[in-house]
Amino acid sequence: MSSFLHDLSAWCFHRGKTVIGVWLAVLVALGALTLGFRGSFDDSFTIPGAPSQTAMDHMKAVFPQAADLMANVVITVPDGASVESQVNKPKIEQGVKDLDKLDFVKSATSPWGDYVDGMVSSDKTAAVIQVDVGDQTSMSFPSSDKQALQDAGKKIQDSMPNGTKVDVGGQAFGATLPSLGVTEALGVIVALVVLFITLGSLIAAGMPIVTAIIGVGISACLTLLLANFTDVNSTTPMLAVMLGLAVGIDYALFILSRHRDQLADGVDPETSATRAVATSGSAVIFAGTTVIIALVGLSIAGIPFLTVMGIFAAIGVALAVLIALTMLPAFMGLMGARMTPRKRRVGRRAKKPAKGEGSRPGGIFGWWVRVVTKVPLVTVLVVVVGVGSLAIPMKDLHLSLPSAAEDAVGTPSRQTYDALTEKFGEGFNGPIIVTADIVNSDDPMGVIKDLKKDIEALPGVKQVPTALPNQNADTAMIQVIPDTGPSDEATSDLVTRLRDQQSKWQDEYDVDTGVTGQTAIQIDVSDQLGGALVPFGIFVIGLCLVLLTVVFRSIAVPIKATVGYLLSAGSALGVSQLVFNRGIGLSIINMDKAVPIISFMPIVVMGILFGLAMDYEVFLVSRMRESYTHGMDAKEAVIDGFIHSGKVVTAAAVIMFSVFAFFIPEGMNALREIALALAVGILVDAFLVRMTFVPAVLTLLGDKAWWVPKWLDRHMPVLDIEGEAVTREAKLAEWPTASHTEAVHGEKLAVHGLFSDVNAHVEPGEVQAVVGPTGPVTGLLLALSGRLALDEGTCRSAGELLPDRAAKVRRLVSFVDAAEADGLAGRLREALRPETRMVVVDHADRIVDPDDRAALAHLCDNARKRGATGVLLGAQRARRLDWARPDGFGELVATEAPYQGGPVLGDASPEAVAAPAPGEPGRSQDSIPESPDVATAVRPRTVDPSTEGTR
């Protein structure tokens, strides 16, 4: 990965204007498309297959009007007056007629209609007009029609006696369109200030802001365009914007800070840029991938709107990663050496060192890490107890889907909700619908009457205002008003009681019933989200353990990181419960009362926080591991790694906290809950877990922190997130020669179980042969051509180091297996392409067909004439290669102990090669024959073909 990023960044570095221009063109093009073809949002919450959703779908088919969008007009007269007085009632009835005349109104139902009951409050001071505005959603309902309804309400109010209040709201006014304001922009300004302090340059500080904004812009446009083809919740684009800004700025910071440090050390701009992207960029890819996996993992809940939310947020993160890896090196190329920071003035500090400095460098970060690692066990206990106590309130989380009760004070939806609650009770805002299949009943109206009576007798039912059949008299709809509001747990209990009656009603009335309505659907959604928390938590924790085990080659580090993540996630949810459920500190976040937390907040926060926590874990611990592998004592490695990464991790955490925090005061209800939890989680994770708990645990464990069983280490893939391949390339830049003209060169090569301690060299224009047992020979040829990973040794093939450049080597080295006789002559003729640096032919001694031999001879002759391509033949018997006239032989022999004599294959240097190019015949690792489990070596051997007959 780091080698690929090195090449990608070099390409972008030299084409800065092109790269930046392409990204800007993409943004402008998508922006133009969005202006003309943007989709609309859908804030309905559904679960396909859930009982409530199945009942709702059936009701929409038999009661089409039940699925229509509704608005409520609430008329409240002063105390002592009555809406049923001879003065007021006619005016209200006239208002109903006026509403019914509006073009977009399907019907307006009077409080005293024939089929409704309970639309007048018990004290006669309030009445409700129900307005059906047809088959549309709150998002698609035009603002002009909303205004027309409010004008009609104002007209009713003006006709009524003084003191009368008319509120117009309901479902039709429930949409909240996503928007960004000044408050959110302040978070970006804070991020800019932190970047300036960290990087020491206003231009450098502006780059992460620019790249993040471009990424967010593209992500938002894609979301709006794709909303034409799938249902997108209004929270989705804002979540993608918030997350994209946070990670976009942080990822760019990690790369830029490394670039600036290298420039300060005297590294030239291009080398510094490519090295920064290859090293820090590898960690950025890993960090971004963990966030993306966690977000896509939200689909575990099996709820469509949550799956879509996770996918679009993941797209935003992916764009942030891609832009950071391409636009930043483009900016670096345009800026060149101008990004080099000014030299620090050390004179004054050298004369007056701070107390304790000199022998203990590192500034405040050095001081802090020494404090927390002085008595590590105490530090661990303090963090676990302190942060763990913040997680305790999490057990009392009250979850629900949003309602108008949580809308901002003064909005039409909130005013109407409050008026209905005051005059009719909380339950009026969350009716439950019971449907009954009465097609087989001999007395449908009698059944409806009996069902209504049974429901009214249930605990928690305030009234049953509506109970009527549809036009075909095959289905009944019964509206139930609970005593409690839609988000109250008592309402959920009532839904359960109604469902418990279904079998009884089937036996007694011979009717199938269903319980539905928005309240029942929201309860089912909340229940399913709650049930998904455990499997999602297992998924996230399992992913954490696996990824970090592979990355850090350690058992203790992943366990420690997982414990830290659980502490961070628990504290984030615990603090959210204190604020939103209990109302502690509501004034600080611009809320007027305690509310339930939106049901999908915990699972979304767990997913996002997992990815962000892994960011800090990787950037902090990887530097500690790097110091340890370079020979430092375990404790000193922790201190050294902390000092080198502490500043950047601190800046990244402050930036991310600022972005999240400024989405809280004015954000949408769902978004502010997610933002608060993430802000708290980031603070706890970065400063208490990663920068306090982690160094203390690693110090406590010492060398054991980096232990992993050897058998596990051998079977794990290598994820180079620290840029080790690029560092190795820089170290071996002039090995074995500065020009790298050799076809292949390898020293002390080994593949466990096949061969060991092998030296190999092939020059361009040479034809060399290696002879020995089938398994070791085939394994060596595959390894030298980049098609089999080496376990030991150093090898350069086709001018590229193996295994880091294996993919490139495979394009430059052709591999032909002569054991596959079909079409062999054609494959040999095609093997020598213009770009080919070496041709490897295995089982060359098995070639007996004259045409095939002629093709190989022609290949060898052309290679010699070109002088730029080497040929390496593999065989089991040297005598059978006399006709090919190789320039030299190397013998691969099995020995009971590793050969110590510096074995050499030929006398040219090999370049590392990789797997076959598309369409090129070759052999995989699986095709290697087994060989004895003994050490092997290539020994030089001189062969005179004239003295060896063909056998």
C-alpha cells in the first residue's frame, strides 16, 4: 500500500493544477446537476416485514385516505367560553368550509362530523379540524400550501371573539429541512485556528479546510442526486457533512504535519511529499477504512433508512480519504519549498531551559507522558473508574423516534403539539390504529362496535374517537387515543396489550386484526434498533480485535484498545442520557426540556466513534511501536512515540471536537444528539483513553505489550500502515547498484519449506538456468518473478524491490510454465514484450516438441540481442537443457542444514517481480509441488553441454 501511495503522490505532485482542476470540475458539475435534479427527503421510518408495517400497507390498500398527509387546526377559546356556543360553533363550521375549498385540500373534517368523536376537549374550550391534504409527504408538501393553511387559520381566529387562538400544524408541518448556519461555520474557524497553531502557517492551515470542504460539497451533491432513486432521511446529508468535515480536516492534518516536519529536517519537497503520503497516508487509509466498515455495518440492524444513512456517511468519509491522498500532494507540488517552516528559535530556550528540561525533552507532552507512566497502575485505575462512572447512566437511556414535541419552540408543529397536549392530553398526538378484517362477518357493524368496547376497557386507553368500515365494508379502522404520549414507555405497553388481544378477537369475533399507525411503527423501529445494539457491538469489538492484531502484531494492544473504546462509547452515551433524558445542562445546548433520545443515535455513535477511536490508536501507538522495533526500551518507546505524535493527535482531537460541538446548538434534533455524543466521546477517547490510559497500560505491560505467538504472526497478512516499505526503499535506493540495470539480484533468500539462504543474480542479455528438485526450483522462480512472497532475504527484480513492488514486477517479468504443453510456443513468443525486463521459464527441461524448442531458442537469442532482458530457466536435469545453451547453471540442492557458502545463481542481479499480468499464463503458490522439509541452497556449478548428452 505505501509503495502505491508513494507513486500516486509523486504523480499528483507533478500534476498539481490538473489534479486540483479535476476535483473542482467534479464539484462544479455535480453542483450544477444538483440544482436541476435534486431529490427530496423522506423522514418516514419503516421496517419492511414488521407487524405494524404489514398492517399499515394493508390499511393503505383498503383505506387509501388513511395514508394521506394530515394537518390539524386547533381552535382554543378563552377560559369560560365554549367552542360549541351559538356564536363560536357556526364560525368554526364556516372555517371548515373555507378549508375544504382550498385546491390542495382533499377534505376538511368538522369537530362535530358524523364519523368522528373526541375532537372537542372535555372542557369545551378547544376543537380540532382535521385537514386531509392528499397522498404526499411532509417533505414534499409545498411551503405555499402550508402558508395557505396558516392564512385560513388566521382567518378563523380573526372571526372569533378576542382571546381566541388558532394553531395550524400536524404531520404536514413536521418536516425539517437540513441547513447550515453561522454556528456550524464557527466550528470550521476554530479548526483553522488550531491548524495554524499546529502547522505554523496560514497557507498550510488552509489546505485541510479547502480539501475537507470540497469533499463535503461533493458528498452533499451525491446525496441530493441519489435521493431521486432511494429514500433518504433528512438527517443523512447533515451527518455526512459533519463527519466529512471532521475526518477530512484531521486526515489532511496527519499528512501535512509529517510533510512539514520532514521539510524542516532538510528533505526536498518532492521526497517529503511522497514520503508523507506513503507513511501517514497509509495510516489514513486504515483509519478511514475502519470508519467506512463501521458505517456500512449499520446495515446489521436491518432497517432501510439506517442502512442508507450509513452508506452515504461512508461515501463522505471515502471522499475525504481520496481527496487527502490526491489534492494534498498536488498542493505540495505547487507550493514546493515555500511550505518549509521557519527554523525554531532555540537560543533563548537554550540559555534558560525549563526546569527538568535538557535531560527530559518533549515539552508538555513529554511531561504528561512521564506523569501518567510513573505509577501506571494508579493511572489505569483512575481512568477506568472515572470514565466508567460516566457510562453508568447509559443503562437508563430512553429511546424513541422524533416527534413534534422536540421541535423548536415557536414553530407551527410545536405550537400545535403543545396546544393538543394541553387540551386533549399527550396521547392525542400519537394515536394507535387497529385494523380488522370483517369481510367474513355476518354483522360487521356489530363486530366494530364490540371491538371498540373491548379496546376502551383496556388500561392506558383514553378514548376511541373513530371506529368505521371502509367503503367496501371488508375492513374496519379503529383509532385509539392513549393516555400517554407517543414516546412514553406506557404507550409501548399499550401496543403490546392490543397485540395480545389479537388471538382473543380471532376466537371470539372470527376477525384478523392488526396494530399499526405511526406510533406503533415507531415503537417497532425503536425495538429493532435496540435489539441490534448487541450484535452490532459484537461486530465492532470483533473488528477492532482483528484489525489491531494484524496491524500491531500484538495480543495486548487490541485488547487494550477495545477496552478503551468501550469506555469512550459508554461515557458518550452516559453523558447524552444525563443531558437529553434528565435535562442536565439543557440551556447550554439551546433546548427547553428533556426529551427521549432518537432511537438510532446509540448505534450510529458506536459505529462512528469506533472508527475515530481507531484513528487515534493507530497514529499514537504506531509511533510507539516504531520506536520499540528500532531498539528502544519498552517504556522509553512509549515516551518517545507519545512525544512525536502527541501534538498532532491533540490538534486532531480539538478540531474534531470543535466541528461536532458547533453542530449542537442549532442543529436538527437527531443531529444535535449525535453531535453531543461524538463530541464527548472524542474528548474522552483522545485525552483520557489514548493519551492517558494507553501509555499507562503499555508501560505496565512492558515488552509483553508487543508479544504475539509466532504461529499467528506467520499466518497474519502484513498491513504496512507505517510506510515501512517506503522507508526500506529509501534505505536500499542504491542497492545492489545505483542504476538498477540487473535483471534480478537477491541475497539470502528463503521461502519456508522450499528453499533457504539462496543468492541469485542475472544480468540483462544473459540466459541462466537453475537446476534442482521441482518444488524448490518452482518456488524460487515464482519468488524471483514476484508471484510468491519471500519469507527472508533482500531481492530486487526488474529494478524493483520485492515484495513491496510485487505488482509492478509482475508487469515487467513474464512467467511461462513449460509443463503446460498446450499453446507453449505461442506463450514463449509472447513472453518477450517491449517492457519485459526478465523472462522466467519453469520446467524448461520438459520441452521436447521442435516448435516449442525453436520458440524458446528464439526467445533466448532475442534476449541476448536486445541486451535489456534476462532469461531464467528452471529444470530438474541440466543435461536436458544443452540445446538451449544457457550461459550458466546454478544448482539448487537439498541439505540437512542451511548452506553457508554464499550460494549464487548466475552472476547477475534479479529484480523483484509480481503475479502474471491479465491473460498471461503463470503458476500460483498453490501449484508448487511439495518438497522435503529441509534446508536448500543454490550452489554454483559449471556445465559443459558438449560433454553432457541429452537424456
